Amino acid sequence: MSYERSSTEPLILLGLTAIALVASGINPYSRATWYLEIAPVLIGGAVLIATYRRFPLTPLLYRLIFVHALVLILGGHYTYARVPLGFWAQDLFDLARNHYDRFGHFVQGFVPALLTRELLLRRTPLRPGGWLFVLVVSVCLAFSASYELLEWASAVIGGSAADDFLGTQGDVWDTQWDMFMALLGALAGQLTLSRVHDRQLAREL
């Protein structure tokens, strides 16, 4: 299955991601945290490059993945608890903490929801509707829980050295908040972009 798209857009997005990666790697706050945070970008990028010709994604999804990569890259450079954009929002709205971490987990639900939706629609008999919606949300929650387990494992192995990667900022409910934000992201992604996504999926050459 192939889709109407600009043949250059994925390359442009890939190039911009590479530039952002290189820039973020210049004097990051914590080199170990930087490696951990950008690892999904490197792994995901390699998979997208390897599968581009035989399984190209919709333009919408490539754009969303690009945005998600930038969120991870920015968090990797500063650590999630120290991203300046989060401090700006904290001051503007008089928040108790830097909420860039919360935003990151919202995106962690939003973008994977559209990715999961596309894979299920193209590779399974599922069609748009209630069952697809519920299954996509369930997959995103499972992914979020798996990421929290990865953070837990990092804390067990690295001890206090993993604090920047965890980004809890002293909140004992941080894990639950992270999964809740991913849930909201998965719901929001489907509710706002499903129709646009369906139109792009329907544009077969």
C-alpha cells in the first residue's frame, strides 16, 4: 500500500532531526541522561529508514514522529526537569514544578496512538470504530507502563545517578501522573486527528 506524499518531505524531516540531535549533544546537562533520552530517536529513526520503501507511513505520522523526536531531544539536552520552556510555563501559570515532563508523557501517548492506529488499520482486519479506539488506547497505556518499568530499572541499576532520567522532581505520584498524561494523549490524538488520518490512509496511488 502506498500513499500520496512529497518524496522529499521525509528526507527533510530526517535531516532536521539529525541537526537537532547534533546540537543537543553539545554540552548536555548530563551526558548519560542524553544518551537515555535520545535512544528512542535513534532506534525509531533506524526502523523508519529501514522500512521506508516497503512500508511508508502517512505524511501526518511522519510529521508527528518528528515533533515527538524534538520533544525527546530537547529533554535529553537539558533533562526534563530543567527545560527552559517548562520553567517559562511554570512562571507564567504559577505552577509548583517544571511540567515539561508531563508534556513529554502526553506526547508519548498522542503520537504512538496515531502510529498504532495506522499499523492496525493497515495490517489487521480492524476498521475505524469503537474496538479500534479502545485497542489503540490500551496499546498506548501498555507502552507507557513499559517505559515506567524501564525508568524503574534504571533507578535500581543507577541509583541516584538516574535521578535526571526519572525527572520525578520529588513527586511520589510521578509514575501515575506520567501514565495518566499518556492516556490523555492517546485519547486526544484519536479524537482530534482520526478523520485527517483516515483521509490520508484512503489516498492510495
